[in-house]
Amino acid sequence: MNKLFRVGLFGVLSCILGAFAGAIVWLVLKVMSLGIDLLWIWLPEMMNCSGSLVYPLIVCAAGGVIIGLWQKKYGLLPEDLEQVMARVKNEGSYPYNNLHIIAVSALLPLIFGGALGPEAGLTGLIVGLSYFVGDRLKYKGEEVAALMESGIAATLGVVFNAPLFGIIGNLEPDNKKEKYGKKLASKKTRIFLYIMGVIGGMLAVMGLGRLLGSSGGLPRFEADHGMSIEQWKWFIPIVLVGVICGLLYLIFGKLTKKMGEALLENRITSCVIVGVIVAVFGYFLPLTMFSGEHEMGDLMVQWQVYPVAILIMTGLGKLLMVNICINFGWRGGNIFPIIFAGVAIGYGMAGILGIDGSFTVAVMVAALYTYIMRKPFTVVAVLLLCFPIAYIVPVTLSALAASKIPVPKALIK
């Protein structure tokens, strides 16, 4: 078969697969949203117990029991994004006989208030679906491998409402041995299939959103902003605070992982402990619960209403809570919570320094997220869908600066 024709055929397949991925992502996020509304808005109002600590303690502890029992039967699921990609790289495949189990495993911690993002479970779902399709194709090789990855690109693009995230995230190297520029230049087919997958995914979500309502995504900051010398003179201190917060996140992760491993065989106990901690933190710092997507939108509108100390404690609390959830058994993603934490701390710093909130948040989130993730171009691709294009300079400079500050060897996974 002519290579150009084959690439075009796989481009169409990538677009179709991306559309399926987008539809599944939309459905899962919609179910999550409805579950959260039922458990945390409608039922408390019906029972007239809004604002009580008793209700979240009961609900979160019950959630811990359910999650623990589910894990005793089906194992520690869902796998996070890094685990999924490592398994694909090492095994050349991903199981697709338990996709319904992965879906439930992903939804339970999110609905019960865990400080987690949905991307972990959704990535496992779509990668499994991609390999299900790939195993039924006649042709094997480079295009089929890229087809699998195009499903991941579509998933990440749809989850974060950031098309470039899925594309750049797949292309940017995971370690120093890979060269970003060379990878871009030598993978034209791969890039084409990623783009087609993301196009299919975004079109499916847009169509479903128009018909049945939006399923979410990162909110966008307003174009009104201040970016004068008054803001820029604080650029380096903000970056350094972002890096320090990233370092704290990694320290939290190391400590909670050790504690979580000690409880590995006691799934119900471990998961109930998480539930109690989530409830208590959520009672005193309500914005530490959930992924942070909707809460981020609230902060954009009324961040100046919150005391500076509450904003900073909320951000640091979120960084701690996401590690407690993941390492004690409530599995999920960390990207949404990390971005939210950066937003909260950034607004807190803006209040302290008396400068523009959007500028401070943009620099803070870029530094924090990059220091943890170590992928500056991927971070820029995500944040440019949140911030006006005018912020490309501070976001890029902050991400590049943070990526150059080394992580202590003791904290490297």
C-alpha cells in the first residue's frame, strides 16, 4: 500500500478514535459532575445539613470503605499517567478487558471529594480502547504505535480543554537522553496523527457540549491584566516561591508514600483514613476538596474576598492533600490540583505584594507545575489555554527558569 495513502488512512482512524475518546471523556466527566452535585449539593440541602462537619465525615468515611472494598477486589486502580505510559513502553500494550473497572475506580475518589484530577483514569481508559482498536487492525508498525498515542493526545487535550497539551505532551522528551527538536523533526507522521486525534476529540466534545451541556475543563482568565514594571520586578521572587512550593509537593509525596506503603495491605483502613482527612481539611479549607477546576473559576472572580493566609494555606493544603489521596489509596491525577494550588498561592502572593493577580498567578503556576513535571513546553501548552496570549512571555520564561533548577536526588522517583 502507498505510504502516503496509508498515513492518510491512519489519519482518518486517528480522528475517529479521537472522537470516541472525546465522547468517553465527556461521558465520564459528566457522570462525575452529576455524582458530585448529588452528594455535595442536593443531598445536604435536602437533609438541611450544609455547613456541618458530620455530613462530610460520614460521606467521606463511607467513600473510603467503598473504595477500600473495591480495591481489595480489583487492585490499586486507576494507574496514573506515568504508570500507564511506562506500561505501554515496557510491554508494548495495555489491557482492555477491564475498562469498566478502571472507569469506576477513577470515578469513586473524585465523587467522594478527593483532591484529584480525572486524567489518570481517563488515560487508562483511552489507551486500553486504543489498543483494542489497534489489535484489530491489519497493519502494524509505526503508524499503529502513533495511533495509540493519538488517543492519549486526544484525551489530554479534551480533559484540559487544551489541544496543544495532548500534542506537545506526547512529543516533549521524558528525560535528558531524548532530544526535543530531533523528536519533532523525525516524527512527522506521529505529529500528524496526534493532531488528527485531538481534532476528533475536540469536535466530539464540542458537539456533545452543545447538545447536552459542557463537561468541564480549565477555566480561562480574563484579558484584563497588568504587566508593567511594577509586576515584572517581582518576577524572580514569584518564580522562586513557585519552585519552593514544588519542592514542598515533592517532599509531601515522599513522606506520604512511605506512610501509605506501611498501610498497603490494609486497604479499607487506609482509604477510610483518607476519607476522614479529606472531610476535616474540606471543612476548614473547603477549596482543598475536588480537582480544583470549578473552584479555580470561583477564585478568579472573588479571590480578593479571601484573606491572604487562607489562600496560601488552601494552596499548600491542596499540595498535601493530593499526595495523601494518591499515596493512601484514593487514586487519581495530580495535574488539576497542582494548577489550582498554584492559582491559590499566586493570588495570595498578589495580595501580599499588591500587584496584578493574573500576572502573579501565571508566573506562579508555570514555575510550580514545571518544577514538578519537568516539561516546560508542555506546561506552556496547557497554560496558554488558561491565560491570554499576552502572557506567553512571563509563562514561558517562568517555566524555563523553573526547569533549570534541579530537584534534589533524594526526591527523584
